[in-house]
Amino acid sequence: MKTQTDMPNRFTSFLEDRGLKLTYERRYLFEKVSRLKGHFNADSLYESLQRDKARIARGTVYRTIPLLLESGVIQKSVGEGKREFFESQTGKEHHDHLVCLKCHKVIEFHSDEIEKFQDQICEKYDFEMVFHDHRMYGHCGSCKEKKK
């Protein structure tokens, strides 16, 4: 399990490997998303920064999210609407999502078999996966029963 203490080192190392600096803004955004519970999008993150009176531009938020994503600090997630949603990985193991199309319930799950299969596909096609986003859409048990 990723711990609270290894994530900052992971993010810092990721930036250094790419010749990027850990600026005040990147550090602030890292700390902010590490504390967030639940799913968020770039706009809701920016609005939260505004409430904190943090002087971080919307463009900085949009440019930093891919760095947080690629470094494994956050992962793509689900939420209502067509925007991309994310969630912090601090203290969480990787997981995927089942999303009910009717009630919008989100079920988080992990499957070693799916992870192993993804690795096999990447190996077959000589592909280095940095991250992935796995979501399945359908109807949860409650909504499925209501359809009958």
C-alpha cells in the first residue's frame, strides 16, 4: 500500500526524472489532492484552491494534473458529467470502477486477473503502460431488479 510518506518522494523523483522543479504551486497541489477524499475534477480542484485563497492559476491546475496522474499520485476516476474525474491514491491501492448508468452508484474493485491480463497485453505489443483507467458501465443490482 502506498503510504503518506512515500508519495511526496515519488512525486519529487518523478519531476526530477523529467527535469522539472517542485515549484511552490506543484507542491501545494500535491498536498491538496493528497488530502482530498472522494472524486474531483480540475474545476472543482481550482474552486477549492480559490476558497483556500491560494494564488494558483487555473492553467497551472490543468498543467499539473497530468503530472500527478502520470506519477501515480492520482488516478482517473468517475463522477457525474462528461468531465474527467480523479481521486487521490495516497493510502489507497490501485482499483477500478463499476458505474451504474441509472443511479450513478460507483463500485470500486480490484482484480489481480485484470491487472495480469493488462501486463500480458502490454508485453505482447511491446508497450510500456504508465497508467490505465478501467471503468465498466451498466446497472447495479438494485437498478437491475427494478427493471424486471
